[in-house]
Amino acid sequence: MTNNPSQTQTSEPPALSMEMLREKEKILWEEVRGIREITLKLLQWSVTALASLETALFFLRKDIYERMIAAKQLGAGEYVPWDKHLRGTMFLLVVALIFSAMIFLAVGRQRKMRAQLVELNLYQIDFGKPRWWGRPLMLLVPLAFPIMDVVLHISFR
């Protein structure tokens, strides 16, 4: 069986007109802006949700402490045991990891769209290179809450 040349050859997609390229660039700009807004909203909501959870954990731990004192399971100067404290911290960590994963996915999508925009660059705009520390910093913001939860518990012992 012989191969038909039209079936085996890969052809380049047809070149886009200047008007279509401008439209593509406009869509990419809107996409990059939209994803950036979503990412910042995710970051804001992660801080809000984690701060609220941390506050709720404080009052929950305070209640546990008072009940354990009343039941004479703890002495007057003792702290809530690590196993009870770490349950809340683990929950906080899971929520922080979920927010970090969502931010990671949004930033990855934004980078992909930005790369297409830089490649197209009809107006020869110098976009500059993104900073290497921006993405890790955004991922660390939600994770700071469970880390600080443990650090504060250790520092008050």
C-alpha cells in the first residue's frame, strides 16, 4: 500500500491576516487581565478564609482548654496538648493547600496566555521578564497561616 502524499505531509496553518492577529492579541490581553484578576481575588479570599478559620480555631481551642481545666485534665499553667492543637492546624493546612493549588493553576494559565501574547507582540511592546519570586510568594501566602499557627504555639510554651 503506498502512502498518498497529501495524507503524509503536514501543512502549516494558513497565515492570519493583520486584522485577525489584532483580534487574537485583544483576546489574549483580555484573558491575561481576567486571569490576573481571578488570581488576586483567590489570594484575597484565601487570606480572608484562613484568617477567619484561625480566629475560629482560637476560640475553639480556648473552649477546649477551659473544659479540660474544669475536668481537671490540665493544670492551671498547662497548655492544650499537641494532638488536640494539631488537629486544627492540619485542617488549616488542608484549606491552605487547596487555595495554593487553585492559585498555582491560575498562575500557570496566566503564564501560558502571557507567553502567547509575548510571542505575537504586534506592537513590539517590551513586556519584560516576570520576576522569579512572584509565583512562590503567592503560593506561600496561604501556607503562612498553618506555619504561623505552629510557630505561635511553640513560642508560647
